[in-house]
Amino acid sequence: MHIVLFEPEIPPNTGNVARLCAAFGLPLHLVEPLGFKLEDRYLKRAGLDYWPLVDLLVWPSFAAYLEHGRTGHRLVMSSSRQGEAAQHFAFSPHDALVLGPETRGLPPEILAQAEACVRIAIHPGVRSLNLSSAAAILAYQALARTGMLE
């Protein structure tokens, strides 16, 4: 299982997701363009001193990720408006949890490549969750449902 952030925009969110990946031993794939430089101090601060524990891969495009980084993983895309509720979804250890940019989510052409789409059930009137919060909810749910938690 791994996490893919498609064109992330906000450094502290990505840093928080990196720390999440370190905590659970999940590879983190970042798909460019990024809204920041990897040397950004806010990115580094949010990831604390866990960066050496993060299996970080950066891809120049989603096509490059699909060709070289996907490695047989099922594409499970996250959307605030469509898909099966995460608490009911049958996650697999071979899932790639794909989350979109903070301000716009995954574009239709990326969502169209999904093998599955999940959403986090939230109250009506709330548009979405913070990217790092959504990544944490999905990762924990997926790890718990697949028996991958230690």
C-alpha cells in the first residue's frame, strides 16, 4: 500500500502526510508539479525529523507514476463528492491511495483512470477535509481493514 499526492500545493500538508507515511511504513509518491520546493522549511518542519524514514518518490507526471511507480497497485482515488464511503470499501494491501491538490481535488482526467473511488463521509455543507487529515483517515482505515496495522 502506498500514498500518492497528485500535484500537492501546501507544504505543511505534504509534510504531515510524510510523517504519516513514516509512522505506518508507507511509501509516499508526489506527482509534479508541486506547489513548493522539496527544500521548503515548512514542508521539512511538518515532517519533523522523520524524513529519513520516508520512502519518498517524486514523479514528473501522473503518466510517469503509472508507468514506473504504480508497480501493480490498484488506483483508489479519493473524492469529496463521489465514490464508496471509505468505511464500507474493501481496501487491499495493494492499493495506491491517490489524493488530489488541496484547492481543486483530482481532475476528471485523473479520476477517469481510477479502479475505485472512495470518499470520507462528512456532514452536508462541509466541502472537504484538510488533505493531511483525509490522507490519515484513509490510510488508517485501509490499514485496519487489511490487517496491516501492528
